[in-house]
Amino acid sequence: MLKQKVPHAVTVQCVLHRTHLVAKKLSGVLHEALMIFIRSINKIKAHPLNPPVFAKLCEKNDETANQLLMHTEVRWLSTGDSLQRLVDIFDSTVEFLGEVAPLLCHELKKCKNHLLYLADIYSKFSEIQKRLQGRDVTIIQARTIIMGFQVKIGLFENSLDRRDYKYFSNLKHFSMSLMEDHSISDDDIEIFTNHLGNLQDDFCIRFKDLKNMTILEWIITPFDVKFEDLSVEPECEYELAELSVDIAAKAMFESRSLSDFWYNVNTRDRYSKLAAAAEPFLLAFPSSYMVHAGFSHVNAILSKQCNRLNLEERCDLRLKLTNIQTYVNTLVRAHQAHLSH
């Protein structure tokens, strides 16, 4: 539909979904360990009598939390939060499972290093997922976040090769423990670095279109243009020369987002050719975030009491999704309910 209305707009497959697919790529050993973690959590959460007993045990041990978090297979990654909670109350979890499921408890203790690594790496995936969400995220910003994370994965891999855990807070804390020093084996390090290498390869394959995408640099930095290296139409070059010395426009550029600057009425009126050239990159929807936000608002609006509302004719959903601020109190004060009032 977007291509029908704006044929020159840039479109890509949802970056959130692709990131989720990359995060799911685990080696056999790590996947088996993840299944053990999920089974451990489910063992405690599934039985209705277990959670209150487990909560009392956590309070007795002065844990930071008293309940585990369920793992849900959804697009917005919940695995990171679930695993991190398991790390935070690991000792109480092991103590509890030792009584109700000794074999599972033994398996959980054997793969503690894998738990620490997966909690760290999934927390990083959750971080970029949050940065990729939002109605104002453009394809330029999404490309920067994705390409930047690929570079960071290389840093993570090189760091683990040197047994430097500065990027992995859980592994770092564990390795600095006096009682468990040097407990991260060479085999574990090899498993972790191989996984990071596979992640980087998968990123390159799934995001090849973003890596090869040509984005005009003057859209991002219109006031630091080198005209001798510029290759644009004469009309755009003429406007860009004037824009590069426009003090008022520069002040607005520094105080607003990229989209707000190029969509500003003054910018579009004075530099129409430049704004038109930048528009395809600003109109692009790099993720399906707005679609999911729309579904969430529909679920909230169409409650049991209001299930017959026609959202296509009413403006309820549009008000939820728009950036325009509504001044309800002003509208109410201006409305005369009855002639006698």
C-alpha cells in the first residue's frame, strides 16, 4: 500500500523480526542448555504450590527477587529478562530444585557458565530491540544500529578470546569470584566464540540489503558537506550550498530529530529539492512496530463494554497512533453543552 501511494519510498523486511531470527540461532550445546533453563523455570512456575514456597526461600536467602520469569516465544525478546532473573536468584533456584527435581538441579549446575553467557548476550539483543522500536525510527537509524551491533559482536569475540569479560557482566562477576576462579574452561570459551562468529555471519546474510544500501550522507550531515566529493543534481547542489551556511536551519537541525528537520515547513519551502530527495529514506518503515502498536491499542479500545465500536469510522485509533497532541480540556471548555449554561 505504501508503494502504491509513494512509489519511490524505500522498503525493507522488518528489522525486528530479522534480529529475532538471528538471536534464535544457537549451537547444539547452547540450545540444549537453554532448554534446561526453561525446564527449570517451568518446574517451579508450573505447579501452583511451588511459587509461594520458592518466594519464601528467596526471602530467607535475601535474594533481589522472589520469583522467576516465564520464557515466552514472542518477537520482542523476553529471553534476556528471563535468563537474567535466573542468574540473579540462581543459588535459591538450585536449592529449591535440589529437593523437588535433583536430576534437573544437577543439569542446571553443570551448565551455569552457559547460563551466564546467554543472559549476557540476550541482554544485548534486548537492548538493540528496544532501540529499534518507536514510531520515529527511520531506516537510516535502523541501519546504524544493526551495522553497529555487527561491529560490536566482533569486539565481543576478540574479548572472549583473550579471556577479557569486560563486555559480559555476568561472566566477569563469576570469574572474579575468589571461590570459583578460572572455572570458565577453554571448551566453554570456544563454544561462546564460535557462537559469536556464527551470529556475525548470520547478521551479514540477513541484513545484506541494509549493508549495501546507499544512503546520501548529506541527508544526515547537511552542514558538513564536501562539495568536491558530492554527486547530486545541480538543483540539489545549489540548495545544499545555501543550506550549509543557513544559521537558523543549523540551529533547528541541532535541536530536532532528522525527520522533524526535513519535514519542517520552513525546510520544505526553502529547500524543496533536498527535502524531496531525503523523503524516501524518512518515509521508510524499517520495522512492524507501528502495526503491533496498532493491534495493542485496538485490544485496549475494544473492551468488553465497547466491543461494538467501529474503529474505521471513529477516530479513537487514529488519536492513539498520531503524534499530534490533543488538548481535550481546551476543547471541553470551548464546547457549550446547553444554551442555558
